[in-house]
Amino acid sequence: MYSAKVAIASTALSLWAFSAGAVTVTPTDAMGQVGHTAKVCGVVASAVYEANSRAHPTFLTLLNADHPDAGRAMTAVI
């Protein structure tokens, strides 16, 4: 059930970014896209679903596939 929610949320985000004509960036370059629509492509290092939180957020940590350095990771909240 948990992995299905993550897959659905990831797909929804990808389709939304794709339909908006967004540029594709790595997690490392995502900070340069603040205020713009961008599609971030990377490897999901971790996904945490907070079931006991008020809004039930999911935290996704993305790494650059070419340079999997944890210091350059991006965390997204869904």
C-alpha cells in the first residue's frame, strides 16, 4: 500500500511537470529553478510517508544518478 502511494504520487508529479512544458534538471541543479516549473530526474534514495502527521506528507529524497553524493540530495514533500 505504501509503495503504491509513492508510485502514484511520483507519476502524478511527473505528468504535471511534463504537461507544463517544464525543463528537466538533476537534483543538484534544482535549486537554480526556484520559482520556475521544472521536472527533476534522479534516483529515489528514500521515501518516508508520515501517517501520523496532520497532512500525511510523503518525503522523497532524490540523488543525481551520475554523482550519488548525499550532501547534494534534494528532498521533495508531496
